[in-house]
Amino acid sequence: MPEGQGGAIEERRVAIETRSAEYSRPLVTPLQHFYRTSALPCPYLDGKLERKLITELAGRDAKSFYDDLCRAGFRRSHHLAYRPSCAGCAGCVPVRVAALAFCPTRSTRRVARINADIEGRETELRATAEQYRLFVRYERTRHAGSEMAAMTFGDYRAMIEDSPIDTRIVEFRDPRRILVGACIIDALDDGYSAVYSFFDPLLARRSLGTFMVLWLVEDARRRGLPYIYLGYWIAESDKMSYKTRFRPLESLGAQGWQPFSP
């Protein structure tokens, strides 16, 4: 999640050239304010400092602006879009799944088979006590000591409902109708951005994190949407390794979005 907004203010015109076949037009937004955060310890790489470039999502053009920013490697938290801007480090690589060309592997087929009894369904964008209880169990088991593990219900509700764009939540339930996972997503003009997911930490055998991405891929395919944006892949972070299970995967670099095989 974005840190404080200290640091120098940059005002620049954002010009984003998207090289995907379906979206190969130059995209230019009006003058926007971007802020560079103060340097803080990197949550992924020991001994590194993290800074972010952030901008506010507001107004009637917030959604189209955000669509463009996602193609430029930005992520969202509440009403802010951000991307890493760290001096001397380019470890965070934006990645997305090419959903329409998705090829399941032996491991992803196994995950789909194990979870054949799990139903995913988009629900009303409203934070519930049931979701929050699951969220707390997940955070305290997987990310103990993090800021998110200390979130109150009000904090969680803001994460779900404080969105200026088209945000949705998908719940995953077992045959007994017990909530076992949830995924917060942003709907884009070219697919979905997976904002955050959490699941029952006692069901590790199910690989629910992977299953929820597979569900998004299949839903995007049904709707003819080409991409699932998964955020950043970091070579030295085991927490990010799962993203390479989804092929074909694309990464954003100096030459635009290109096939990615780490």
C-alpha cells in the first residue's frame, strides 16, 4: 500500500504508448500531479529502500486515466495509483497474463481439479464481517507484523469500498457455503487488475491464491478481455514466484509489454 506523500512534487504530462495489438494507440492524459514518496525500507528486499510515484484518481475521467496507468505499470490503493520509483533498483517488474492465449500447465490443471467444488461469484461491493474475519486470519498467519495484519474493520471497509473506479469483489465458497477466499479486482477496458486476495490459511493444499487467478483468467476469457494484471514480479522474492505459473506472461520494460520468461 502507498506510504506517506512526502518528497518533491513532480508535475508532468503522462504519455503512455501501449504496444498490445488491440490497444496500439498513444494515450495522453491532461496535466496531472505526481508525488514521490519519502524513502522507506523495502518490504520485499532486505537492505533496500523503497520510493513510489503516486497520483490521485479523481474526477469523471478517473477510470480512463487509471486504465492507462495500469498499462504503464501502476497499481491502486484506495484513491491513489502508484508504481515503484527506487533509485538504482528496477527489481519490481510489472506483469500481466495474456488471458485469451492462456495455456494451463500440469500444476494449474491440478489446482483447478482440486478446487472443482469451489464456487466463485461476484458480489455486492460491500465489506462484511464474514470477509473481515477471514482477512484477519489470513493476514495474521501469512503476514504477521505487517500493517495490514493490524487493520481494523473500518480500515478493511475502506480498502473495499473507497474506490473512485469500477472495483468489484469475488467471493469463493465451498459446498457448505463457507467463505474460503475473496479477491478484490478493478475492471479495466482491457481486463482485470487483481488488487488483493486472501483465503483460509488452513487450506494450503488447495492453493487458493493460484485458483483465484485461474478463475479470473477464465472469467476474462468468457468476456473476451485480454489481460489480467498481477502487479509486480520480483526475482528475489519468493512471495512473487507464483505469478510465473500463468502462461503466457508478459512484462513491461523499455520496449513496452513483451513476452516474459524469467
